[in-house]
Amino acid sequence: MGFDLTVKRVYEPPAPDDGQRVLVDRIWPRGIRKEDAALTLWLKDVAPSDDLRKWFGHEPARWAEFRERYAVELDGNGEAVAQLRGLLGKGRVTLLYGAHDEAHNNAVALAGYLRGMG
């Protein structure tokens, strides 16, 4: 059975159809107040490690390898992944991220990972 999963920048205004809003960055995004983010959960533990995040640096040329390395981290992070899967069992989940690049970021990679488990 599939699940309802979307991805958007945390800087976009919350929408009624976002469902549960989960910030999946390790670092709080600059310039946004916690109340404005309208989060259901800030799941720092599902974010890439600091080493992986710094290595990637949002370089599109490193995207494929970043996704592979991040998947390995996620494979070893069963508790945080299980927490997300539990939310997905309750309806729509919107993964939120702070990066400028809408195509190459950890939330997009995480969504792909979760869909592969789907």
C-alpha cells in the first residue's frame, strides 16, 4: 500500500493540505520562527550526518553518491525512519527542508528512500 508524501521548502507558507509537517534538517533554517513553521515534528535524527551534509554541499554533481551514502545512513537509523513511517500510516506527510535547491536536497533524497521502502 502506498502513502501520501510530499516535499516542500519550510519557507513556503503552510497549507491546509500539508497534513503532518515534518522538518527533516539537522539545523534550524535561518530567518524562520518556530511558530511560523507550523511543524508537527522536527525530526533532526533522520537528517544526514554533519560529515555527509558538509561533503555534499548541495553540489548537483555529487547528488547520486549523496543519495547512496544517505540511504546507508538511513538503513542504520531504524528508529527515526520508523517514526516517519508511523506518521505516514496516519495520512499525508510533508517533509520540510531549508535548502535553496529544490531538486537536490536531503528531503527529496529521504522521500525517494521512503518510497523505495513503500
